[in-house]
Amino acid sequence: MSLEITFTGKNSQIGEYIKGDYNFLSYDLMSPETWTPLLKSDVVFLLLPKHKDTLAMTKKFIVSAMNSNIKQIIKIGSLGPWRLVHNQIDKFILESGIAYTSFDIAPLMNNIFTEQYTKEDKTLLDYRDNASAPYLDPVCLASAIEKSFGNEEHYNKNYKCTGDTQYTMTDVKDILIEKGYPVQQIKDTTNNKLHKLTDSNPDSIMMGHIGDRYKTEGWFPSISDDLKDYFGLEGRSLEQFITEDQHIFEQRLENDNCL
């Protein structure tokens, strides 16, 4: 029997690498009136925003899902401070009786071009104080997500998803320059990141905890073999990724004047 699979976030950094024939729907977690199409599916890939109300609204969605067709919820978790929120979400889904699969990820390689590098001022933003991170190939992650759809072997599992090489921002800068992307400066935005985490909801104890954890731990995940061990997947190096996906970045440069 075929499953009705719905994927939210087609235009996200993950969605653009999902190639299967699925229902691609837009929804707003903060607006329950947009949930109806999702609740008709068997499997839902749920893209969750970083928002002060994410935990509360996700719980409301799960309660709605308990009285729907949904059999499995697949989501992107975090190996950084946001895991405090995701741990609670995973526990709530498990207690609901709905199966879940969470891919808890290191920073994605394409984050460099969507969030950190701007060609206009030749600046690379660093929100980890030059600490290393095992950047994750989004193609590898997308393949794992698709392998998990409706697959009971992956029910109620959390997978740590990382690349197999640690890169500092200095390493990233050197690689970008080697590949023809000029970088004149690395701008440390660690304090700005912390400020956004704590001030986005001044009344929330959870957000305060996240800010504290970011300050003490940052987002510095260790290397994991979960994608290789459980899905038989090996991602590309950052150098390979930039070379092979360069056309995507160049197209964005033309459209947005920003890689």
C-alpha cells in the first residue's frame, strides 16, 4: 500500500535536495488553520521554526495529529542548544503513540552560502568563535530522510548527522578563497547570536536556558557515523560540495547579489 507523504519546506535548505514525488505543502506552525492538508497524510516531514512558541505549538500540532491519519512524523532536530527544545518535542511525540524520526544535524554546508558568506562585502560570518564543526552535506541528509519515510526500522529514533571532517571558520575561509570566492574578513557574531537567542522571548525560561547553553557550549558537535552505519551514506567533503554545487550558488548570486 502506498503512503501519502507530505513534505513541508520545499524551498528550505533541505527541501531543494529532496527529489522524490511527494506532496510539497507550505504551512505555518503558528497558524493551525494551515495544518489541515498535513493531517490527511500518513507521513509528514515537519520543518519546525526557531521561534519562542515552537514547543507549545508543536505540542498542539501533535495533539491534532493523534486524531488524524498521521503514522510517522519526521523532523530536523539539533545538535546545538536548540536540542533542549527538540528533546521535549521528541518525548511528546513518543508519548502520543505516533512514530517519529529525528535527524539531529550539524551545520549544513549550504548554510555557509545562505547565512554566513556575503560576496558583496567579502565577509564570512562566524557565530561559533572559530570553533570547529563537522559541516553536513545536504544531499546526504536528504537521502537519509527519504530512506526513512514509512520505514519502521527508523521509527522512534534520533540520528546524529554530521560530516566526517571538522572545519573552523578559518578553514572555511581558506577553502572559499581556493574555490574563487573572495573573503577579506571573518566577522565574529557569536555575541549577536547569543543576544538573539535570549532576547527573542525575554519572558521565556527556555530561551534563557538556550542562551546559557550557547554561551557555554556553542554549536560544536562531534563527528558521528550514524548516516554511514544506519543508512549506508557518506557525504561529500566541503571542497567537493562547493565544486559540485557551485552552479546553485552562482545562480543565487545573480538573483540576490549574495551567495
